[in-house]
Amino acid sequence: MSLKQLPTLTTLALLLAALGSGPAAHAADKLCKLSISGNDLMQYDKKELTAAGDCTQIELTLTHTGKLPAAAMGHNWVLVKSADATAVANAGASAGLSNSYQQPGDPRVIASTKTIGGGESTSVTFSTSKLQKGGDYTYLCTFPGHNALMKGTFHFG
């Protein structure tokens, strides 16, 4: 092998930099964790949730602190644009517990958990790519009738 066939130091440096950039690109990702709970009195423990504008993923954990089963007093957490909250809740009421009171594939739903009963927890992780900083967002429980009391404001950025 001649010297001309050996990669130059610059080429090696560029190759190593390119190989190392994969994990570095993911270093910019930021997972933000939020939590909320619901009880047997149809109440969330928080009226507002806030995620920083530099979050690229959000993990929301819902805990049902009550004792009643999902069929009697189930709760979920559904994130929508505020203008869509009532329509999503109404559509979900007829979807049934097997669909977590959400119309399958509803494009208005940004993120959601399954419906859980007393003593249970569930989580959802979602990308913030569908959110706009300063946008008008609402979270709610879509179990029939619960959204009258179980809703809050979601702030992003």
C-alpha cells in the first residue's frame, strides 16, 4: 500500500467526527416528566401543567388515587387544542371503556393515556412536535361526564 492510498489525517478526523455525531445529535433531545392524579371525586390534583419550550418529548404519568374500578370511575388524560376539548369529550363518550373513551384515530387528540381505575397508574410519552409554544391547549378526562370537572390548562414554552 502506498502513502497515497492511506487516508489523510484530515479524512480520518472527518470520518471520526461523522461517526461520533449520531449520539451527539440525540443529546439535544430533552425528555420532560410531568405527573397528575385523579380521584373518586372526579378531580385532577392540578389545574395547570407546564412544559418548558426546550422539551422535545414529554412523559406524562397519571395516577388514580381513588378506590373505584375503571368501569365505575375510570380516568384518563387527553391533550387537545382547547377549541377541540368539548367535541373530543363528546365523541369519546360513545367510544366505550374498551377504547378508553376516545374515538380511535381521532386526529384532534395530541396525546392520551388509557383509562385506569383506582390504585392504578399509566404513562404516555409524546413528541412536542405537534405543539406550538404559547399555544392554547387543554387536558381532560373523557370518561362520560368527567370533563365538566376534570380538565385543566396545558402550557408549552
